[in-house]
Amino acid sequence: MSDKWLHIVGIGEDGLDGLTPATRAVVEAAEVIIGGERHHQLSHAVSAERLAWPSPFDALIDQLKDLQGRRVVVLATGDPLWFSVGARIGRAIDPSQIVYHPQLSAFQLTAARMGWSLADVETLTVHGRPVHQMVAFIQPDQRLIILTTGAETPTQIARFLTERGFGDSQMTVLAAMGGADEQRFDGIAATWAHEVPAFNTLAVHCIAAPNAALLPRVPGLADDLFHSDGTMTKQEVRAATVAKLMPMRGALLWDIGTGSGSVAIEWMRAARYARAIGIEPRADRRAMAAENALALGAPKLELIEGEVPAALSGLDAPDAIFIGGGLSEETFEIAWANLRPLGRLVANSVTLESEAILMALHKTHSGQLVKIAVERAEPVGRMTGWRPAMTVTQWSLVKR
């Protein structure tokens, strides 16, 4: 323990009184205390050098390294390792030098106030992050606890819910939990009009109307949920494509020829913190992809302009690659060289020319080659018949 000079302490609205005796002793013995204005107010009785969060926030790491050798306490709200500063510090400073002192988190306190089992709730944060990312979690009877960005966030989320047919959803905002000034605001998404404190936590019980949009996180969203010029990977093929790309937590996808962004968006929705870079030369299609990403809860989709293979230079190494446009042997070779071990690559084609490229690549690299044929029932006069879509040749393989 003698090497552990940095203590990251979770603190609640009850300030020092809510800390265990051992943790309180650590704070009282600190030479330097770093935190936000609110944290300093909650611990004002302690005499120590006080430092505010630096701006930009990433400068905190250099600041902490300069303080090594002194008794340093960083104050955070609640559990410092749950959507908080502790994880960021632990990635940059050897964890063997750090002691974490967790406090009850806003998620635990909110679940207790609502009488919800935390194991059955989706815990989200939009604090300092795009609010649109919560859209992917709007599903019938789903319960959400959300760390908000500020006083305006509940109103934004109420609008998202209402626009998607979840206007009857029950919303509760909780502020200053565990303190003498704790507040609670209850309402319905469609009529939400509360003015709430800037520092708050939102609980939502999603209630769907009969016409609500169904947006499961498994791949295969309806085509009409995407704004498109008609050139896009259609629902059934998209479901098969994303399944073979195997979305995983925090993984990165290159979507080459992203078009309307449908594959990249489904990839990001399917796994927590999954990332995607869409490469698309046409500005109108990049605009459609950006619009779709916001509407469907993938606001962090990164879109870049360029022709492949040149546009692939300098990108972060991906965990998966989808080639939906711009297919060539050169594009494949560069993409394959950049793909991380155990990475997945999927390429689709609808023309004879691109199919020939896939056949040649399959012969050299093996993998799985399949044809996907989809027919949909459509009116034929006053009757109904099967109308086939263009057959898709799909090649997929894993880098081992």
C-alpha cells in the first residue's frame, strides 16, 4: 500500500458524513484534493491544496503525474469506476498506484427510489456524450436509468420517446439524491414540462403505443426506417451481413461504400460502445448516413470522404470490415492487411463483375461463399405474387 499515492474517492450529497471512517481519514490527510466545484463544497471542512478539474479535461492526467509523491485525492460523484473519472485515470496511471473508494452510485440510488431491480435495468450515460445514443435502447417495457447532461436532457429524451410512439412512457427525474435537498419530478413523456436541476438522473419506463416504432438491437431493422436513395443493403441481407461481422463491445468496423449507413448503424446498435467508420465518396449519401445515425441511436458514426483504397490509409485498425461498394482485389488486400487478428470481413456483390472478384478471392483465401436470394410478396393486379430482389453473392472469412 505504500506505493499507492493516489486515492480516487466517491462522494455523495451527504459529503464527508457519508464516507466510511477509513475513507474519511484518507480525505482528511490529503495534501492535494482535485474535483469539481460541487465536490469541493461537499468536502469544504478539510484543509488541503484545492485544484479544479483542468480544461481540457485530458490535462488531468499530466497534472496527476506531476503530483506523484504527494498525498493526492481525486473526488468523484458516486462510484468512480461507473461512467466516471476513475476508469479514465486507471487507463493512464498504473492501477497499482491507485486506491479506489466507491460510494453508492446514482444508478443504485435511483433503482432504490424506483423500487427497480438494477439487474433488470439498462444503465446509460449521456453526460458529455450525444443524447441521441439512448435512442437505441427505446423498446417496449424497457426500464432505463440515464445519467444526464443537464437540465435540458429529460425534455430531449421525452421528445425522442414521443416521436417514436412511446409518449406514454413514465419518466422520473431525481436530483440531489441522498442529501437534504433531494427532489423528485414525475411525468409522462408526451406531456413532460418540468424544469429540473442541472445535475440530475433520469428513470424511464418505456411504454409503447400500438403504432410505436420497433427498434430491436439485433440486426434487421425495416428498410423504411432508413433515409435512402434506394442503394442500400436490404433488411434480410443486412441481418445476415451484420451477423457475420459479429458486433462486439467496443469493436471497430470499416464500412467501405457505406451509402445510407445501414450496416454501420446496425453494427453500432448491436453491441455496447461499438464504433464504425463509414467511407463514402458521395456527399449526399454521407448526409443520409449522418441523418440515419442520429435517428436510430448511433450518433458517433464517423463518416469520411474518399475513394478506396486510398481512403483507407491512416485509419485505426478495424475488428471487422464490410465491403459494400468499391470492391477490388487491391481494396481487399489493403483492408485485409489492416484487419486485426480474429477480425471478420464480409463482402457483398450484386453484379457479375464484382462476383467474379469474390470468386477469385475465395479461391485464394478460402472463407465462406454463399448466395442470398430474397423474394417478397407484392400485389400483382388484384392478386399477390412473389417479386424477387437482386441476388446477392456474399463472401465472408475470419482472419486467423
